[in-house]
Amino acid sequence: MQIESLKVRNFRVFNDIKVEDIPPMAVFLGKNGAGKTTFFDIFGFLHDSLNSNIRSALSKRGGFQEVVSREQTDDIQFEIKFRPSPNEPVITYELTIGLNEKSAPVVKKEVMRFRRGQSGAPWKILEFANGRGVAVEGNPSSYEDVKNTPRTPQRISSPDILAIKGLGQFENFPAVASLRRLIEDWYVSDFHIESARNRQEANYSESLSTTGDNLAQVSKFLYENHRERFDGIIAAMKRRVPGVDNVETKVTEDGYVILRFQDSKFKNPFSSKFVSDGTIKMFTYLLLLSEPTPHALLCVEEPENQLYPELLAELAEEFRQYSQVGGQVFISTHSPDFLNSIRLEELYCLVKCEGYTKIVRAMDLPLVKSLYNEGDMLGSLWSEGILISEATKAGGA
């Protein structure tokens, strides 16, 4: 999946943003409080809205009044353009969320369009408001197909439920089902090191949870079912973390699975609760990037935390490889060392302008582009304040 552009209005600090020409790996840079976490929560919010409903996703974040941009009375709006795969058409998904006459959150507008080719208006194949609407059945390949396909009125059980959740469960709406599956597969990391350390019940897990609380279970799955991938993780750990020669999973007598790390200088392995935070975090990233089925979108906040700076260049390249062979990758950072390992076209800057956050593509900053082409490192431009000062000028223009 490739998200090509994103528009957001009235979602917390993002009163009005438009992010275009998004590459397979995109890095979002900003000072503390600029909105990096909130940007990732756009995708978390849409994911939660699909898995439950709008009311629940808003309540999780304090309710509508806490989510809508401050001092704004308009609705919350999203527009995402993306391709499910390189050979498929661009899909445009629009969502407007507001309050009804009883001050209850509802889906005021939900539209899905797609087109084949590079020209012409997109074809509207789904249009809903307040739980009612129409959708085109089948998989149309031309405007004539769309125009001639009967549109049967549809109704969702509640106006706070996304139409793509309801209709996406039926085979006769394949385009809608495709969008639903993609959003369900978004991974917005909320990793907690202590959750990853804890022993876990010996259940079956193929994919890492967003908090990492099933780390040992997924390790066991990879070891037993994808040994070559697991061996690759161990080889990387040996190169990067002094004293780690092996990692094993052990099922205890009372039915729990634990991670144990081996140092060749000692006979017995030791529990994960005795290794450093950085060791746990590196192992988690390697495991996540080695899962057999990549996520459609992978969002990772500040991967530099707890990691030695020299490890960041190789980790950045691994994220890039993941984005090229699997799903798209979004990363937030404020690390000069991590920035030195990325490309100019991958970088976006978040800056505050008159109380709200703007997102500026680094490629669109003439001075930054000139200095980068002359050999300046992005990490240095960040440390010297040039990146943010230039982005602030552009954002306030």
C-alpha cells in the first residue's frame, strides 16, 4: 500500500494540513510539542474508528471537544489518497465527523472514489451520510460500468459506524472490502518496554502487538515456523549488542513463555528483565521488521530512544528496505544521527504557526535543498536550526 497524499482539518493541532507526494518511507521531524505523536494518531484514530465506531474512538481521546482543533466549530475532516498496490488505481477516501442535533458524534460524510489512468474525474463508488447511502457493487473497470451499475440504498445500524466497516464485510463490495482490510492492517506503535519484558501466557501470536506485550510469543512463532528469519535476527543482535550471542524462548511449567538472552561468557542464559532497555527495543524492531506478512502501514515514534547512535544508520536502512518490499513506513524523530541516514525527499518538518501545526516537505525548502546538494548532512541542518527556521518561514507563508 502507498499513501500518496493526506488532508486533515480540525484534528487537534492540525487545523488545516495537506501532505503530498509521500514516499514509501517518510520521516517526520519536529520539536517537542510540534505534533509528531498527534500526526501518528490520525492513523490510530481511523484504525480505532474502523475497529469499533466513531464514538468509541473519540471517547478514547477525551471526546469530540478534546479532539476537534481548539476554538474551531467546523467538523473534523480527513482525505486520504492511496494505492492498494502499484498496479491498482488511486483510491480517495473522504471522511467528515461532526455532532448531530443531540450533540452525539456521527459520520456526516463518507465518500470513496477511484479511477484508472492518469486523467479524468474519479468515480464515486461509495457515498454515505448519517448511516445511510449507496455503494457500487462489483469491481467496475470503466466509467460506464460505474454509471450502469444499480445502486441499492444501504443503511448502517448506527450513524457513528463507518460504512466501510459494514459493507466491507461483504464480497459484493470488493473495493470497499479492500480499503477496510488495509486500514485494519495499519500498525501504529505504542511500544512499552516493561510490557515486552513481562512473561506472557504461552498463546499463539504471529504478529507483534502495538505495545509489544506479546514479544515472547511472536519470537516463539518465528523460531518454530520461520527459522531463517529468526536466525537473521540473532545474527543482527550479535553484531549490534555486545554480550548478546543468542535469544531463546522458554515455556515455563506454569504455562508462560519468557525470553532469555545468552552471553557466551556465561554458562546460563538470563531473563529479559535483566537486559538493557536498548537491547529489548532493538530486538523488538528486528522482530517487527522480520514478520512474514508486512503491515500496510507501519508508524514508529522516535526509534532513537534507548539506542546507541551508531545503530541508527543500519536501522534506518532496514526501515527503508521494509518500505520497498512490504508496507509503507512513517517514522518520527528528533535525532541528528537518524536524520543523517535519511534522504531529503523522505523528510517532512512539523512547525507551529499561530497555534496550529503545519507540515512542510524538506524538498520544498530552497536553502535546505541547496545545502543538502552541496553535502551538508540533514542532522547538522537540524542541530543548527536551519531546517526548522526555513520550514517555519514556509509554513507561515
